[in-house]
Amino acid sequence: MTSQRLLAHVLWALILVNAGQGIAAERFNISIVGPTLSYVPLYYAQEKGFFAQEGLDVQVLVVRGVIGVSSLMSGEIDVTCHAGSGFSAALRGVPIKIISVTRDRPIHELIVAPNVNSSAELKGKAIAVGSLDGTAAVMTRRILQAKGLDGQKDVNLLSMDTPARLQSLFSGRVAGAMMTPPSVYLAQDQGYKVFGRGRDYMRFLQTGVVTTDANIKQKREKLLRFLRVWNRGLKVYQDSPEIMIPYIQKRLGVKDAQMARRMYDDDAPFILSGGRLGADAAREIVDIGREALQIKEPIPTERIFDFSLASEALR
């Protein structure tokens, strides 16, 4: 073999090696709380290869929100997508930031038994929520307060996961439950009533992207690639109901197309475009969080939010 041909073979081998290295995606670990409507755009982006196109191999860990924050702090994951738990941790001084907000109005609804016709009939009764200092509990107290009840004294809040809340409502163990679709529709179809919609009473972080202060400095470019795909998935979700409604059925196991449509229509219009909050909205959310956690000292919004990455991801 001539020296020129040998050189050509070596160069070709190097090209193949480099191509292979280019194909190898960078691992990116995230956590969510489960396959719910809020994460449908994420699943769609992953399934359609959007992350791979940005050179990311996204691995999804399904855990409770507080476990997601612990995993984030230990370095096991790069981001957690449970903004509520991340928000509570940031308020308590954990060095993390919310870098993108998907929804600033909760999708939870307080559902009550068919025989409950007034707020007075809930006094002394049990109401099911998620964690006792989580989004559902905060909203429940806000709704009850607006309707003349003290959410700390007049009712007994019980912590339950989503399936247990619905089952406890149907069995009569609780008089009300804070739930999200499709559980809301299942209850309504059985005659249960909407006592209050969370979005009508407060702003709160439903979903978003949370990472550590250290990651923002050390993994900025990687986080930017993730946010670009996160935004792309949300855009497809909002713009393409003809694609997303069947996908909701498939991904979440919703057999009824009409129910999938109800879920989509109650969610897609409320997605926050661009992932950023205005100054007033951020301040309101922080103040609500302080109230919920009984934190007296003021907290600057920049200790909780960093939207510089979200802004860069839109360029």
C-alpha cells in the first residue's frame, strides 16, 4: 500500500471515529413526579428525538418532588421539573434556582362531595391534598379562606397520593380533595362538584425547570440545550392539538378522546410562553410561598429565580 493510500485510510478512520463521537449524546438526568399531563410535552420531545438532535441523552427519573430536590443537590440529576418542590426548597435557603416556568397558574381544583352545598358543610371534615406544605395544600387553604373557612383550624387536611385522593373521595372518607385532570373529570362525571379552581385564587408554580446554582455556572451550555428542547416541545404541544390529543390518550392511557380533549383544553392555553415571569408575578409568587411556609423575613426574587438561561434559550 502506498503512503498516500495509507494516509487516506488513516484519515477515513479518524472521520468515522469523530462521527461516532458526534453521535454519542451527552447524558442528562432529570426528575419528574410521574406521567401526568404537565409532562406530556417532555415525553413527546423525548420520543420524537428532539433531545438527541441537541446532543442530549435525557434520562427521566420518576420520584416525589422532595426526592427530586435531594437528587438534584447530590448531583444525581441535572434538573428537576417539579417547580413546586424546588420553589419551597429555594425559599428555605437551598442554593437552587428556578430557571424556567411552564405554568404560573395551578391546574388543581378542589372537588367536593355531591351533598356539599356550602362552605359551612365542610367544617370539621377531612380534605385530601398532596404534601401538607405543597401546592395543593396552599391552594386548598386559599380557597377555603376565600369562602369563609380557616384552612388551618376548620378542616383536617390529609396527605395522599393522587389515586388515593380520588378513592377516598368516592368512599366518603374525605369530603373534598384537591385534584388535577383527569381525576377531576372522573369525579365530576359521578356528580362531584368543583368547589374552587386553584388558578382563580392564586399564582403558583405548577411545572418548570429547577437546577443548582453550581450547575448554572458549570453546565450552562448543557442547560441551554435542554431548555431549547423544553421550549420546542411546549410549542408543539400548544400549536398542534390534532397531534397532542391522541398523544395524551396514548401516553397517559386515556381511552376517552373527549376526556383527552377536555384535559388539553384546560391546560394548553395556560402555558407561560418563554418560561419567564414578570417582576410583579415573581414577587407575588414569592410572597405566597413565604406565607405558606410561615417565613417572616423578606426574600428577594433573584434568590429564587434566574431567567437568564430562559432568555438565552429564546435567541
